[in-house]
Amino acid sequence: MALNTVIHIGFPKTGTTTHQNHLFSKHSQILYLGKPYKNESLRREMHNLIKQESTVYRSPGLKDCLETLEFDKQGKSLLLVSDEIMVSVSKVRDKGVVAQRLKDVFAADTPCKILITLRNQLEILKSTYISGCRLLTSVQVPQKYRGRFVGFEEWLEFSYENLDRSHMGNFIYWNTVDYYSRLFGTDNVLVLLFEEFLHHKEAYIKKLADFLDIDRHESMELIKTAHDNERIDQARLDFEHLVGTRLPIGKNRFISRAATVFRLFYKIFTKDKKAKVGIPNDWLEQLKRIYGDGNRELIRKFKLPLEKYNYPL
């Protein structure tokens, strides 16, 4: 018997790793094929689906891979795929193309649902910057600039100037949610909030388990205390700001040793505080203009409590 399918597309920084490592991959009723992939061929074919241009992409690749893999379906009621790079602005050329490819592969013969997790854009911008965008690390960056520190406001300005291909533009959630709703059907799309996962976990798990049609109690037990991808400490951020605006970090052994000493003493005096950045007031107004219309549509169509969690409106 063919299993129903659910695809969790992200967004990143919405508890995706915690869901993947502690719930999706461990629940007794879920046949999990997503990240972290246990099969290299499956990982490669999924990433071909997500990343390849249409001129070279071949849809039979993933279909053939799924047919050749042997799965233990005993006790399973659901096939679930989760990989947040499906909506990653740095990995995906066209999210609509990815959505259509997913439908062609997974919804051709069996029912397919879409799970989307969101987070307040003001918070996800800060988290995205702190987790990686504070340093120039891309292979497109000239070697002498790699590892250089970029200030938060400077990053916001660059993101705004390149809205169509930046994290800031990618977090206009309505564009993605609406597209998947039109492609798969609104009734087949569930949108959940990261804030509810943090502060109202039982209610969150009830919605998720009912949508997946899996045991709610087991789901809660698996994930109730789980948390992955801790934020970096303030000492690290401050050192990178102090040195990384002048020199590439990680290239010089003396700088690396100095960083270790600096962070050790800083953490003692700051009690190991997690890194924080603040959004200036003028940017708050700009971000409301960018995200407000889409967020109001999410409230209207999906009845999401965005006001409660201070989403920009």
C-alpha cells in the first residue's frame, strides 16, 4: 500500500533541525527520508531537484532512486521528507520550479501535503545574520575578503538593495505559501509558527500531529525538551566585530589564539550571554512596509495569530 506523503519545506531557523533529528526521524509511524539523509543517492537526487537548472534536471532520477531503495514500511502510515534548503535563497534558483518538481515526483500517484514553518521576520533576520551572514564566507567573495566581518545594518542595507535574491526578500512568506497553496491546494498546506513551538508546544504538536495523522502523545514525548543549533555567544560576535572588520578571521594562527583568550575572559564577565543584535527604528518601519501586506494575507487566509507574536503588520 502506498503511503501518504508530507513535505516539510522549512523555512530555516524555525526549529527545522530539532524537528528532523528528534521527531520526524524517530516517530514510529513516520517513514522519514529527509535531512540528515541516510542514503547518499537519495540526498544527491533530492539536491538535484532543488538546485539544478531546468536545462540539466531530469525528474526520473529521483523517481528511479525511490523505486530502487528498500524501505521497512512496517507500522508506518506516512512518508515524510524535510529539507529547509527547498526554500533557501542561497541554494535555490527558483522556488516555484522546486515546488512543481516536488509535485511531479511526490503527488503524481499518492496524496501529498505541504508543511511550512514560519518565524517572526524581525527575529529570523537577526538569527540568520548571527548564525552565518555576519562573516563573508561565500566562494564568490574574493579570497582576501573571506572571513571579514559585516555589520548588521550594513547587511540589512545590502539585503534591501538585492531584495529579489536576499534573505530579506525570501522572508516575504506569503509569496511562497500562496504558491504552494495554489499548486497543492489550500487544504493540503499547514502553516505553523515557531513562536507557538516555543511557547505553546502542546497546542503546536496537536496541530502538527493531526495534520500528519500520527500519534500526538508520542510526538510530544519525542520533542518536548529537544533543542538544536544553539546561538553563538556574545563574546564571539564582539571579537569578530573588533578584528574581522580589519583582518580575515581564521587565517592567522595568532588571531585564532587571541580569539580563544578574548572569548574566555569575556564570557566570564558577561556570564556567557548569547549574541544579540538590534534592529534600528527606521528599519522597523521599512520592514513593516516589506512584510505587512503578505503577513495580513497570512492572517486572513490561514488564521495565524501573527499579531500576538508581533510580526510586522
